Amino acid sequence: MWRAIAADRPALAGLVFIAAIVLTSAAAPVLSPYDPTVPVDAPRLAPPLTPGHLLGIDSQQRDVLARLLWGGRISLVAGVVPTAAATLVSLALGAAAAYAGGAAETAVMRAMDILFAFPSALLAIAIAGALGPNERNQMLAIGIVLIPYITRVVHGSVRGVSVLPYIEASRSLGASTVSILTRHVLPNAFPPVLAYSTTLVGMMMVLSAGLSFLGLGVQPPTADWGAMVRDAKDVLSVAPWLSTFPGVLILLTALAFNYLGDGLSDALDPRRRRLKAAGILGGGRDFVIGTEK
């Protein structure tokens, strides 16, 4: 898997960029001498390359670089944690529905169809608005929005695996349902789910930034990339860099997770990798709702 990712330049670049963002965010207390929420002794809206303030000062006299470093922590958590939680819930729902079949499958998948009827962004806004604007409710809203998408991928993947000969062989040898699911079905159905979930992290970071921009996520004065864009909109004409820096970071991080997810889908599927090498599949992402074109 690692050799396949290393040979995939976009995926490797995405992995390196994500690692750099994680490391710099984790080392924010060391890398930044300023508190991201406390004004500093510098002119308001000082431009980048101001002595002692590499990326300038915002409208509240706070150091922009410090807010970017500390804001990376919240932005990454807001993308990774809801996706991971939604993946765990979806694994249980999708696997149970696909393996049990019948009324259970119908009930679960029709419930997912109901959630699909609502645009994801509007549903997240409605949930976050109803629960109240804070970071925890923001992540809860994002997680709920993700569940139907990942559940459908899990359902399709488990159904494809559960009819394979080695599953029938395990069943004929008397293996229990729980044993078959945990030892055979889920380990072999999980790779496409992992690849799909990885691509969703970047999208959820964008959605999280949108909720923060609307005031439904992280609240002032906490540093967050989406909140930084919101705070900069009032001075966009005189200090465009204040929204440019966090906006570019959101874009690049989302692209990095997208490319990494595409690389994982190739690395975890040797058949797909052979098809791409033969030119049958394109260089872009051909992974659609848990299946291959």
C-alpha cells in the first residue's frame, strides 16, 4: 500500500501536505510567540511582512500567523472527528442492513433516502442552528449529514463481499454471523469505505468553515480558519490578505485529502490499480458511491 501511494505523486503530495499541517498545528504553542485571541502591540490591519508579524495583523490587532497555526487544530478536528464518528456509525448500519437483508435492510436504507432528500449543506445549517452555535454542535451536525453517504457505500461494499465464495465456505463450516462479519466481511469491505471517507474529510472541512462563517460553528475569539474568513469580510477591500490566507489553506487541505483518498482507493484495490496502469481508468477519481465505473 505504501509503495502504491509513494508512486502516486498527487496522493504523496497530499499526504505530505496533511502531515505538515498536522505538525505545524500541533506545534502552534512553540511556533507562535503570540496568543491567537489577545491583541498585540502593533498597528491594526498591519500588512504582511510587518516586523515581528510575518502575515500581518487582523482587524482586532491579533497576529494572523498565530491564528492560522492555532486555527488549524480546530479546522482539522472539525473535519476528521465527524467523519470518523460517522464512519463508525455507518459501518454498523450499513453492515447490519446488507447482511441481514429483508425488513431491516429496507428500514435502514429508506431512512437514509429520507436524509438524502435534504441538501447536505442546508441540513447541516438547520441542525447546527437548532442545537446552538458552538464547536460540538457543529461537528454533530456534520456527522449526521455524513451518515447516509457513508452508509450507502458500506451497504454496497458489504453486499458485494457477502456473496463471495469464502463467505459461503465460512457459513457452511458453522461460523457465527458475528464471526463472519467481524473476521471476513468487514475487513474486506472496509478499504473502499476508508478511501471514500478520506475524501470526505476535506469536504467536511469546507462545510465546517462555512458553518463558522455563518456564525453557527466556532465562536469568537477562538481561532478557526472559517471564522477568520468571516471576521475578514468587513475589511475585505482594505485588507484582502486576511481572508486569502485561511481561504487558501482550506482549499489546499481539502484538495490534499481528496488526492490522498484517491491514492488510497488505488493502493487498497490492486485490480483498480492495474486498470489505471492499463489506461482503462482515468487519472482522476472514478470512485462513485462505493462502486467503480
